[in-house]
Amino acid sequence: MRIAITTFFQSQTNYGQLLQAYALQVVLKRMGHYPYTIRYGFHEYLQPVHGEMVEIPSAVPVPPHTLKERLKAFLKERFGRPESGEPLPAGTREDRHFDDFRRMHVNLSQYVYNCVEDLQKYPPLADCYLTGSDQVWAQLLSNPNNRTFFLDFGFPDTKRIAYAPSFAVEKYPAELCEELQAQLKRFDAISVREPSGVEICRKVGYDAKLVLDPTLLLGGWHYRWLARESETALPRRFMLVYHVNVTDAEDLHWKMFSKYNRQKGLRNIAVHANGEGEKDIEILKDAEYWYPTIQDWIRLIAASRYVLTTSFHGLIFSILLHKPFFVCLRPDSQFAGNNRVINVLSVLGLEDRIVTDDTDIRKMLRKPINWWAIDRKLKVLRRESLRYLTNSLWK
């Protein structure tokens, strides 16, 4: 089945955004389908270039499964090359080579569409249209072009599925609920990423299935396998900070983490996804800011002593790679991103990883996380989400 996807994929700095687009395609390929992402060019750096479709081989390579292959991958990830002492060059979004990753690992449509009218006039050829994941339904319907993410294009009888989109709000604007109801009517199957999304859909008359973010549909070994492409030398003892939408070091409780790291002789490596080459976002003055590729970012998480993050996907990849972690919530209690983080932590029984002023770093790092139990819970949730996706495609 040929499946055309509307999602976010254009970022040059946000690792989670690109990896969720990648993961969904990998899952669909494993099911035997041909997925591709529609190049919807509402971001300024996505230029309307008409060229060949960017493809990767139709058969998804298999991550290492034998004990020897896994041991080899683990040793490379954990120890890497000898310490270089020099961070990656910083400054511009090109340092991260996101375009290279898209070119190698993500199928894209041949044409760029710049508005919903373009899609309606020249709809992409597909047996199924799919929207999600990421915060695609946070694009409010007060802007007609955001109907793109509600699949308002193509032939009426083409199957339409929503997989794990996020509204990124607890309540949808009341003045737009009638329009939301009309847009959801065309879907054959609806799922969302957060409980708040289930409730929003229920209030406008639709039952939505709660499913996992696409990145969680793949196991940690797949990402370790993907990171084999990284050739960057890593320090031997370091912790990793990955912060998104944070402009103050105190939002990360940085003083107590910095003190602990000095005592333990850990280097502070930081990565941000706040912008493109914005030096003023390098808010941690005693940290080395790196601008890694996707593969390097995965290796940094896997090889670090622990991770400190404000990011949903920073949390997700710490869990997938079995890495001790701490999560800082945004100070704004109404920030929707806090709820999705809290939901994941509560489902997995990891609420104690949320940082407060009373957090004892030493005690928390000595307290082992039961990764076996976590993986068992994820396995059940993953099976349910994959069943939903399979049934939606074939019913």
C-alpha cells in the first residue's frame, strides 16, 4: 500500500521531530507498505524545488540480533574512539546535517506543496493518507491551510488515518470545535498521543485511541544500530543535557547538577533545539555545546553517565536506551508539554525522575531503574499501538 504522510519533518535542530517521522516510515515499511512524507513547505527553509523523489531502499535493514553483533554495537557506543577533547563545531544548523539524514533515511514526495489548495489541486498519489505524529493538530483551524493536517485533500474514498497526532493543548478553543468536528468526520480511524487529545475528540463526538509516539514503536536496539553510522569521538566520562524551549539555566536546576558533575569529574555536554545557531541559547556557561548529527545525538545519550532534559523525546530516548535520566518540567504549569511528559512517566512508574528543589542527585543515580519491567510495559503498549495501526490500514 502506498501511504502519503503529513507530519513535521523540516526542522534543522529538533531531533525528536525528525526521528518520529523516520520511525513511522520504518514501521510502515516493516508492514510491507511504501510510505512517504508529503513535503508541505510552510517552513521558510523548505524551498519549492521540483525534483526526484528522495528514497531509501524498500527493504529496511535489520538491526543486529546476534549476541556478537549486539556486543560489538554496545562496545562502540559505550567507548567509541579515544577522547578527542574537542567538541563538534558549533554555530549553524548545517552542523547537524539533518538534510543528509532526510536524504538517506526518509522518503519524501516529489513535489513541495505550499498551501492546502496546492494539495487539493494536485493531490499526492496514495492508497492511504495518514497524519501524525507530532503536534500537527496544534496548528489551529483558524488558519485554513492547517486543514492539510486533517487531510482535506485527495479523493473522498481514499482511506484516511490519524496516528498519534498531538493537539498540544488541554482544551481546544471553543470557537473552533465545530470546525474540528467537521474535519474529523473524514477520518476512517483516529488515534492521538495524549489523554487530553482523547478527551478533545470525545467532546466533539469522536472516539480516539490512545497510542504510542512512533519513536516508541521501535526498540532501543534499532536506534543503537542506527547510531553505528556515527564516527564522532566521544569523551569517556560525561553527562548530557538536552534542552528545548528553555532560556534560563535555573529552569534546569543547573547549579546543583553542575556541582555534582564537578565532584564526580564529569564533563558537561549540552545540546539544544531552540533555534538555528543562536549563541544566546547556550545558557549553561560551564557546559560544552555540541551540534551533533541525529546518529551522534543517539550515541551521546547512550554513552552518557546520565541525561538531564526538558524534552519529551529526550525522555523517550533515555528510556529506550536504558539511560538514567532526570526531567525538568517547564515552570508554566499550563504548558501542555508537561502533561505528555508526566503521562509517560506515570504509565511507566518513573514519576520520581522529575526534578524538584529537593532532588538528591546522588541518591537517584544510585537507585537502579528496573529496565526489565519498563521494557515489559512498553512491549504491551507497543503491541496495542501496532495492532491499531495494522487494523486501521486493512479494515
